[in-house]
Amino acid sequence: MSASKVKMRDRKMKNQPASVQYSSPSAAAGSSSQNGRQEAKDSGWQRNPPPRTGWVRGNQRDGGGGYMKEMPKYITAGAFARSRAAEVKAMLKAVTKRTGSNHVFQALPKHMRRRAMSHNTKRLPRRLRDVASKMREKSLQAGSKKKKELPKSKSRKARRRHGNLLLEFNRRQRKNIWLETHIWHAKRFHMVKKWGYRLGDRPTCKCYRPCYRAMSSHCLLLDISYYCCIELQGEEDTLLTALSQLTSKETGPTFAAALCLSGCRQGSVTVYRAGQYPSHPLGPVTFLWRPRAEGSASRQLWIWAHPALKQDLLPELQRVCECFEAVVPPVIPVATPAESASTLESEPKPEVSPKAKVTPGGKRKRSRVDAGGPPAKKILGDGTRSPDTPVTWKSSSTGIVINDLTMEMVRYRLVGPQSHSVLTESLEAATDCDAGQSQASSLWWPQHCRDERKMNLHQQQAEVFKTLKGIYSSGEVPPGTVLGLTVDDPRLTLPAKKVKAMPSVNQSQEADEEKRRQLMLRGVPQLCSQSCLWEQSVRDNVTENKISEQELNRMRSELLIPGSRLSPTPLQGRIPILLVHQPGKQVGNDMSSWGAGWDLLLPKGWGMAFWVPLVYRGVRIAGLHMSLKRSQNQGAPHFPHDYPDCPAGVRFQEEQEAELLDKFKRRPPAKRTNYIKHGCLAPFRCPWQQLVEEWELLTRQRGDGLARSTTKPKEEEMTPQPDHTGTKPQSVFTVIRSRKSLRLLSAWCRLPTSRGQRPGRGGGAPPLQQSAADAFLASHRMSVAWVRLSLLSKGKPELHAMVCAPTPEDLKLLGKRDAGTCPQEPPHRDDFKSKTKRRKKGSKKGAGPLQSSDYPGTEASEPFVYAEPDLVLGVWPDPLPSITSHCSRVTLGWITEGDFSLSAGCGEALGFVSVGGLLNTLLSQPEEHRGKVLLRNPSSLHYRFAQINIEV
């Protein structure tokens, strides 16, 4: 009998009683002293007796049928009756209860069954029809309960009406914030949910190399409106005093930098918790001061931060500025259905002419009365925020006011050497108003034109914008330059076909050449950095009075010459903007100013009005993925990926680990990479805290400084003690961001004969000696350093690749040209494979927690018991053993970004290394091999040589 039939028989017989059998008289007499329970004792089979006893099915050869000829001498009435009652009860239960998916017609013999019986009860015999009808009614009732009655959906034509579409889009924006270009991106990009937004990650078409070419030679366009803007208002000295607690001059220019404070430059700084430098960083921010107004001591500051940083930055700003008094936003009255109905009834009904009557079969245009209420309004800004959520906080002691301007402005980033050409061809300076138009108008531009001083400033800004067109590359402008401007509606000058914007550099007059030279050397004058975009009233006026596409098309249709520009320009078509220069690569010796461009700041509601004209100038559109690649090519850390000591970086690392582990588990076990055999302890995360702790312990055990050799540390010395409490230790490691310390490390990592170095870079640094290393390590013992690695041979670095120190035998292989001479890691033994399979089989029986003997490298005599981990085949469970000494080469750090660099023509990687491990490696290497390290991907046993660089 097959296993499936045995299981089926056991399932059917589980409710059947055991047969009562009579054994030999001796057995019956021996059991008579047990209070009448001889039937239960004698019910078992006697396997190998000479005569057959008990009940046997069928006739036997001896003619006796296998029954005992001798009957029992007596029967206990109570026990006998209980046994028979149990048998009868079990029999009735087995007859009435149907197990599994048995139906009525399955009770018939097979030769009487028909397929039609399942839906036609008249096919059954009469004695079974009533039971079958009842079962069918029950099944129909159960099906109606489970299935929810779906509302009748509208036709596609009704769903695609503008009003219904708008209501549907507004409903979907209540969960995730949409940018104004969301619909455009959703048709062309893979959309992802990030930081409460719905953002485009990468295009659906293959365009990685075209996007790189656009960044290198033309222009790449990014929508970064998801960045959060926090506005601070107050006296200048009070603001600087409060903000000085969040920054340090050791990391670079702060909020009080002279050029940034004047308002003509944008600054960037890394903020920390108040008074906690160099520990507890929050993340990088960019800031912009409004130029000083004459006769006013009040200043205005915009701080732009990543959305993952806002939840940590905003409470810290409130604390240092003492702004805890929330200003309740004004409640906008909403018309009730009764009020709207009464309003509609009070309005006079228009007379319907006979021509306007609807003919049979014709289309009827939906009127306002048919709409059932006021028309829906498009959501602009944050649709997930409640109307009564405060966005303004003030302080009665300091006088500072904090405004949350998230999604109140649109911000586009243009990356590439021809970004200024795209802007100058897409935008035109606003034209003046006529004398008749500037009278009795509620719009902001006619009132602005009445002030002669403001119009003179507008003319100066227009001249600077015109001079910007003659510059060859965006990298020639001083970094962080700010230009304020008012432009006409770019939809009025939209070309009929897509054209590629190119620079118009020609031989100009001497006066224009002098203006261009001054712009390249000194940037935009301070007076021209002013913009009306800073004023909330102007932003609201521009947003509310925007010309709709329908009205604009109607005005175009009335032109005598199709395709010509509307003249005069509508009063609603003047928009204040800010142009902020974004510097390219500012560190290192190669690819200077690569990735430079401009940021375009607009009032909300005008996103698509500027987006389409920019697209028609031949730009490439990119998403989050290409933004990460831009930072990688620049050699700059990307937030929050490359900020492991920040709260947002810690959250990102946890989310990334869960995502990678889930992707790893979805693969079949036979197709997964066994990271234990590859010697990779943490393929999905980087345990920075354990790394710096082990290197700090190693340097402390070696006495008076770092060791002079990179030999493998002893396993027993570096094995970390397990955590008995099960709680995570607090992160105390830091990333070095002091300019002075980074310059010193950069000089020590540099080869003494390297070419192309900038003169004076690290020239005053002391030579790398044991005493200098000890003095540096005294203040940076628990720190990691941001490094850039370039492969010296073939290979492509991957995420979480290990950075290791080479041995003296490995350095001898550098001179060989053979590609197969790279060092290799010997395969490791997977002691968890058998335990994982054993626990998987024993999970149904309930296995206990793992003991210390289940972990390789631990002694069974240790008194602790490890918490039961979620064992995954091929992945080390927590707690991890020693990181530095687990492989044959000492581990220094890990890679957070890695790929083949199209600009360098080789594999490049960015990551962090332990300061103690780095100095230990540099001290043990000869000068000709200074800064050489090994790189190994998590799924490979091959090491690749790489040159380490610290760019400042």
C-alpha cells in the first residue's frame, strides 16, 4: 500500500473503535483479577502463537474461521455494556460525520456516479436528494458571506472624466505625498515608496549610459521637491547664537560664514545635536540666507534637509531656538451639502434655449448642478497632513519663528555643463506692465511695477541672466551662487518640437566680455540675489492666480497667426524664481567641477508649467538611482546611505538589511550563496560598532601603540564576549569629519611619488611614524574614515565588500602581470548547515534554544545560553564572532557604494575603514606600496588590489 493510501486510511479510521478480541483461556484467567477489564487487556494481537487466535476476516482452511472454540466463563455486565456503547457511538458518528470533502453522491458506488450530480440533484437517487439540496443551500450561503458585494463600478469613460480623475488622485494622495510631476513620472518610471513620498526610482527604459553622458556633456534633470524646507525668522545675532550649538568650525564653514551670511552664496554644513560634537551627528543640510533689507535687523533663513533627516532636525531646532509655542493654523470654512444646495437654489437658473436641448441619442454636457456640489480642488503640497496640524512655532523669549515650508515650493536640479544653457533658453525675464494694466489689479506683478527701485533691480537681474548665457560651462561660476529673477510663463515660449539647448559662445563686445569675466570671478552681485520668492504673500498670489491649461489654449486659439506668442503677456504669467548654483566635485585631483549645475526654485503649483519646457530643451530625466550614482562619481557621501553614525543612517541600514535578507530568502536554498563558506560574516549590513571595538581592543592589548605588522590576530584574543542581556549596545563610533584630521590622513595615504598632486596639499603634514600615529589615534580611537578605493586590476566592487589589509606575501604579487595571481581566501567550513537542517526537521517537535556548543569557536563549558536565532542557511546568526580575525586577511572596513566607473574606466568603491586598522596597515607597508589594500566581494573568494585615497 502506498504512503498516500495509508494516510487516507488512517484519517478515515481515526474515529473507529478498537476491535474487542478474545484470547486464550489462560490469558483470560490471568487477567480476571483486574476488576473486569479483561476485554481491554485481551484486545491486542498475539503476533506469533502456534494457533491463530482472535478475529480474522474470511473463512480459514481449517473450517473453524479462526474463532476460539472455548467461550469465557463469565462476563462483567458493566464493562461489557460500556464497551458496546462506545462501539455503537463511534459507529453512529462515523456514519453521520463526513470527513474531508466528501459529498452525498460520493456515498454511491462508483458505477452509479455521474458528473452531473454535482449541479443537478435529480440525478441522485430519491433517498439522497433532500440531503444534497440542503448541502447545496449551505454552500451557496457560505459563498455569499465570504464574498463582499462590490459596488457597481463606473464605466471607463466616466472614470476618465476630469472631475472623477481629480477626486481619485486626491484620494490616493492622502496616504503618500505626490510631487507635482508624479503623473508624468508614473508613466515613465518605476515608482517606489520612500520617506512618506511616492518617488521615481529609475526609468523603464535602459538609459544608464545616456544619463551619464548627459551629466558629463549636456544636462540631467531631477525633481528634488521632496526635500524639506524649514524657515527661521528672527534677529541675526539670536539666530547665529542658537545655530552655533549645532555646528563646529572644524568641519568647515558654518551658518556664520561671511559669503553665506550676505545672501549671495548657498552653504552646506553637517549638523549635530546641541553641544555634542563630534558625536551624535544628525546629517547634512544646505542653507540660504535672505539678503539684508535696509533698515531692518530681522533676517530670514531657509534650511533644506532630506526628508529622512527632518524628524530629527526639527525638534533640535525647536530646542535650541526655544520655539515650543505652536501657532494654530487658521481654519478654512468648508461648505456643507445643505449650504451648497441652498446656494444653488438661490442662484437664478439660466434659461435653456431650444437649440440647447438634448436630442435623443446625443451627448449631454454635465452641468454644475449635476456635479452635486462644489468642484473638487487639486491638492497642492502635502496631502497627508491634517488641516489642524501646526506648521509654525514661535518663542516669546528669543523672538524666533520657525515655519515648516515642506512642499510649499518646487525644486528642480539640473546637472551638467550645459545646465545654464537649458535655463536661458527655457526662461525669459519678465516684461513690464502697461500703464493701463497696472491700475486696480489684485495681482502682485502690477503692484511690483509701480515701485521704480524694484524695477531697476529687475533690470539688473535680467542683465546678469543674459550674461549667464555666454558662459561655456556651469562649472565656471563660483560655487553656491544665488540669482533672483522674475520670469514670464515658460509655456508661452514652448517650442513646437524638442530641441537640444547648446551654448551660444561667440565673439562679443569688450563690455560683454568684461561682464562675463566678473561673473566667473566674483559671481552674482549681492543686490541681485534678492527675490520676491521669499515673501509668503507673493507665493500664494502666484499659486492662486495661475492660468489653467484650458484657458491658455483658448487664448492661443484666438491668435491670428497660429504658433505665435501671446501679446501682451497675461498679468498672471509672471513668476518669481531663485537660481542656486550647485558645485560639482570639489575634492580630489581629477574631474574637477564634474556634476556642477543649477537648482531652480519655484512657487508650488507651477511644477508642470516649468517641467515640460525643460524637457523640450533636450534634457535627460533621472530618478533616485541616478542621484546615487552622481554622488558616487563625485566621491561624496550620499545621505542617508553613507551616514552610518546618524539616526537616519541607522534606520536606513536596518531597512536595507531586512530588504536584502528577504530577497535572499526568496531564492531557492540550492541557488543561494553560502556566505559562511565564503567567510563573509555580514553580507547584508556593516557592523561598524563591533569593528571599531575590536580594533580599539587590539591596539590597547598591544601596549604602547599600534603593531608594526598586519599578521592575523589571535582568534582567542579577538573573540568578542556575547551579550548576556540581549540588548543592543549603544553606538559610540563616529565618522571623522574634521578637515584638519582628514588632511593629515590623506597625506599619509598618498604615495610619495604620486603624480598630479596639487601643490601644497598636505605639505606641512608630519611624516608617518609611530609617535605621530599614536598621537592621532589618541583622539580618534573609536572612529572610521570615509575613503575612496580604485581597483588596480579587473573587477567590479559590490555592496558590503570587505576592505582587508594585505600581507607581505600579497604585496609581492603586485609586480606580476598574471591575472590569476590575486590572493584567494580559503573556503570556510559551514558548521551551521547540518544544525539548520536538523532544527528544520525538529521544529514540529519543538526544539529548545541553541547552546554554546552549537556555535563554532565556542567552548561547551561556557555558562551562558544563546538566544534562539532565526537560522538561515548560509548566513551567520547573531552574535557574530570576531570580525577582524575571521578571514585569512585582517578586515579594515566595508564598502557602501561600488560599481564600474565610466569616468575612471575601472572599478571604484566608496566606504569606511577603521582608523586604527588603517594606521596599522600604513605603518607596516613600504613606501612604494603605501595605501595598497585588498577588496573582496561577499560572494567571492578572490581578493583584488586597490589603492586607497582620502579626498579632502
